Amino acid sequence: MNVKSRHHLRADAIDDIETAVSENLGVDVEADSYEKVEFDDSDWEVVLVDGEPLVLYVDDEPFLTVQGLNAFPPTEHIVTVDAGAVSFVSDGADVMRPGITEADDDISEGDLVAINEESHGKFLAVGRAKASGDDMVGDSGKVVESIHHVGDDLFEFTV
């Protein structure tokens, strides 16, 4: 991914990011610098937080990247998968009901969610819920569409 431009965000844009992340994930992100990065060869919209790619925009909605989720572990909108699902989720697969061990009740269909693994509590992916949290654990069906995951271009991006 080639950086096309990089510019500091205004105070109101920073407030929007901090508010959205706090409301959606229950975590406060505070930093000295926020820079929006545009790429020549990618549609990702990314914000560097103190120089690290910790925020991405999904349909104009700010959310933490996988690195951001691990740096600022959320307390809400979490879907936890078992060890058998880790390799699939890490490769960008959508999350299926049988792989889910737990999902927050506060998740509504269409919400962005943080996907973590139960063994070590590490976050593996960001996805969009295709079901409510209380309907995610079960025997069959896709319930989270993968958007960003460990090992993808955004995860591998460094400044």
C-alpha cells in the first residue's frame, strides 16, 4: 500500500473518532496526534494514532483496526471465537455460528464488531454483524462478515 497523502485531523474530526470508539467499543482512545492517510492503491481509510494505524473508517464510521483493538481492548461489541475458528478468521473468512463461543448481547444486526479468540484474548478481526448478539451462538450459518483481519494489507501496513 503506497501512501498518497497524510495530513493531521482537525479537532472536530478527532472528537468524532474518540466519541464513536467510546460509544461503540466502551474504550477511550487518547493520543497526541491523529493523521489521516490516503493510499494510491487501496480503498482503506486509515487514521494513524501517534504514528500507528489504529483507526479505520468502515462506511464513514470510525472503528479500531486489529492493532487498535489489541492496543485499546474494547469492552463492548465483542464476538469470541474458539480455537478451531482462529485460522479461518485470521485468513479473512466470515465467522460462522459453530465457531462462536460468546457474543455480546448489545450487538445488533449491522453493527461493527471486534472478533477475538478465547484462548489468549487477542483480537483477530473486525467484522459486520449479520445477526444480533443473542442470536450468534448456534449450529449453522454465517453471522459476521469479515472486513479487516490479521495478515491483510492493512494489518501489514507500516509507516
